[in-house]
Amino acid sequence: MSPVLAGILQLLALIVALGLTYSPLPTLLSSLQDWRVEKWIYKGIGANPNTEMRWPAYLRGVLAFSAVGVLFLYLLQRLQGHLPGSLGFQAIDPDQAFNTAASFVTNTNWQSYYGEQAMGHVVQTGGLAVQNFVSAAVGIAVAVALVRGFARSRAGELGNFWSDMVRGVIRILVPFSVVAAIVLVACGAIQNFSGIHEVGQFMGGSQEWNGGAVASQEAIKELGTNGGGYFNANSAHPFENPTPFTNLFEIFLLLVIPFALTRTFGRMVGSLKQGYAILATMATIWAGFIALMMWTEFAHHGPAFDIAGGAMEGKEQRIGVGASSIFAVSTTLTSTGAVDSFHSSFTGLGGGITMLGMQLGEIAPGGTGSGLYGMLIMAIIAVFIAGLMVGRTPEYLGKKIGTREIKFAACYILITPALVLIFTAAAMALPTPGNSMTNSGAHGFSEILYAYSSAANNNGSAFAGLNADTQWFNTTLGLAMVLGRFLPMVFVLALAGSLAEQKPVPATAGTLRTEKPLFTGLLVGAILIITGLTYFPALALGPLAEGLAS
């Protein structure tokens, strides 16, 4: 079987699996009946799930919970040397501890350290893995709050943050992670709390490996679109991703919730067709990016490529070019950050595709929750553009998109590009940060542009080549992660509150039918044009210049 055909068949199998799980997942989130275990949790944290919150109170809940998470995870790393199960590792340096705490609490999971050489069992399982669950649940909660803004009339309340977060963890993330971890263990991923073992000699020195609760962390790492690996090689490591089947299974895990949330959206607003329109937009961009990536990585440019069957540098032999291309696109179009190959070793244009996937805002299908609310913001921008074309006040799902709403949406789409471009410009202008680049020229610029695109968009994947374990990068990337996560949430929740206060307007002959294919095409075009106008100059200096020169 040719490598191209193998890649296409894996893609088709993935689409079938996603289709089979599209309907069951949303029912769990949209049910309002509290489970018994949820009631116990509410009692333990002192929260009343029946108390409705307006958007400022909902935002305070998000920020307070996340701030406590950053502080707890920072202290856990700083005290690691005094904790049991530390495997002899000492405390993490302050700048790296801040970077890692910000990374995992913001669902970014950027790692500037070697996991198997820095973090003990307590930090890995009691700190990082816990944040994998709750940071994903925070994203789901904010998405649900925005959908309520469309669904409610003259209310102003968006639900209860504590209730929404607990439901996301208990109903979706925990049970599906347990099942996924069992599958991974059955396929060869490790799951233990063993110490460090010497496994042989390598290039004149001893080679050591430590065990850990790898399968369970791998499951929530993908399912919650987190991306932080137990080992430095991430999902290219055979302890995390042993076989071609587990590779495809992990891609399925990182896509299943973001795609399924479009059906939750349709159920909550009372029109499944609206959810299908958002799904079609996400799927069109995702499939298009995979086709482009496979084309760039399978294109032959010489004898070495002919022999290998594609651009095999930086890719695992057991996984291949096709599956690596699907994984790379899926992980950068979501906020996952996991990698089964090194994006720096992709072709120039292939590396640019991974970068552009993040710069779109990770909305196709995006992260758990963040992908849905990001796409809905873009839908508001699209109906506003359509309204300008025909000269009438735009409406979306029966809510008027006025001056206030479009300001919130505009601020949302401007925050992340501003962070990416400002931090990248500062790093290139200052003398010290440039020393961290492994390469010079266009590829070296791509390393830095990719890093800030990954951090500000809360992705977490790395281009592999940039030495980011410096005070400059640990600090600035940490700030980019925090600002890139929570500033957009401010505008999302403010927009949700504004929409919830409105009275729905009836549809007329002039209302744009947002459940039709025409709107899907308009939305895809708006996303690509807005991103192109924003990032094209920076991309031209990096991956485009490299790709055209090769």
C-alpha cells in the first residue's frame, strides 16, 4: 500500500469515528439534572448551582479559580524537592515554574523543560494532570455561557460557572478519559509509579527511563485539547504513543469534543441546523488544511524524498508522513499542542500550515469550548460584514448585532494577533532572545513566530529548535499565555451578557439564513481573509520565504 493511500484511509477512518460519536456527547452536557456526585462536589466547595450569575460574576469565578490554580501549581513545583515521589528532582526555577503554571492553567501546556528529567510523580499527577481536567472544563463553561447569551431573552444571567465547570469534568472529561486510558494501556502505553531505571548503554553513557501515570495523562492531554507530554518527545515517544493505531486514536480524542460541541450549541439554541452550519465550517477548514499538508509533505523534491516516500525528516517511521500530517494539522487547529513529529522538520510550506492553523484562532474545530466560542465570534463578524453589504442591521440567531456587540467581537479578534506580533517583534529586535534560535534566516524567524503564536493562542506545541528555557522566553511566553487566554474571555462573557439582555427579533425576508451553505462559505471566507490580512506580512518573512526558496 502506498503511503499516500494509507494516509487517506486513516483520514476516512477518523471521519467515520467522529461521525459515530457526534450525537451522544452533547446530551450529557445539555441535561440540567444534577448527578449525585455533582451535588457532593457543590456541597464540598460551598457552591449553589441554582444561583444564576451575570457576566461580571461569571468572569470573576473564572479568574479567581484560574488564579488559585496558577498559585497552587507554582508552589507545587517550587516545593518539589520536599515532596514524596519527586524521583530525586529538585525545585523548578522560579521563571520556569511560572511559565509551566501559566501554561497548564491556561490550557496551553507549553513545555520548556524535559518532563522525564524535571517533574516527579506528585507534580505530574497532582498538579499538571489535574489542570488538564479543570482548564479544559473552564473553556467548556465559557462556551456554554456564550451559547446561553444567544438562547436567553431579557435575562442577563448566564448560568453558574461552578456548576458548568463541574458538569464538564464529571460528565465528559473524567469518564471518557478513563476509557481512553484503558485503551492506551491495552495498546502498550505505560501506567505506573516506578522510579528511574537504567536500561542500557548509549553512545558511551548510561540511558535511563522513569515510569509514570503516562496513559491516564495522555488520555486527558488529548481529550481536553491540552497537549503537555509526560516525556520531552511528547506523542512521538513510544511510551505515550506506541503504535499507528494509538496515533489515530489520539487524533480522534483531541477532535471529538470540539466537533461534538457544535451539536450542543444547536440543541441549546433550538436549531440543530445552526450547529450543523458551524460544524460544516470547522470541517471544511480542517479537511482543507489536511489536504494542503499532505500535498506539501508528500511532494517529492529529490532522490531522498523518493526513497522515503515523502518528507520523513523529524517523523516517526512507525507513524509515517500521512498520519503525521493529520496529527500536525489537528493539533494546531485545536489548542492541543501535542506532537507526534517535529514541525520544524516539516517542509517550509508545511511548517507554515501548522503556524497558520494556530493563527486562525484555533477554531476548526479548536479547543474544548474555546473553539466553539471563537467560531461564534467569527460568525458574528461574518453576519456584520453581510449586513454592511445589504445595508441593514445584522442579526444572528434572532439577536441584533449592534455597536456594542461588534466592539466586543472586534476586541476579541484583535487581542491575540497583537500579542503574537508585539512579542515576536520585541524578541527579534532585542539582542539576547535571538541567541536561542537554532537556525538563522527565515527558519530562525519562524521558530520565534511559532513560539508566540503557540503561546498567545494557547496551543502549546513547539517548532522544535528554539531554546525557550531562558528568563526572557519563560517570562514573555508565560505572559502571552495568560493574556491570550483570559483577555478574550472577558470580551466573550461581556458579549454573552449583552446578548442575553436582548429580546429576540423575528426573522424576516431580509434576514440572513445562517443555517445555509451560503453562510458557511461566507464564514470560511471571512476567517481566511481576516487572518491573511493580519498575519501575511509575518508569514512572508518566515515560512513563505523558506518554502519559496526551497
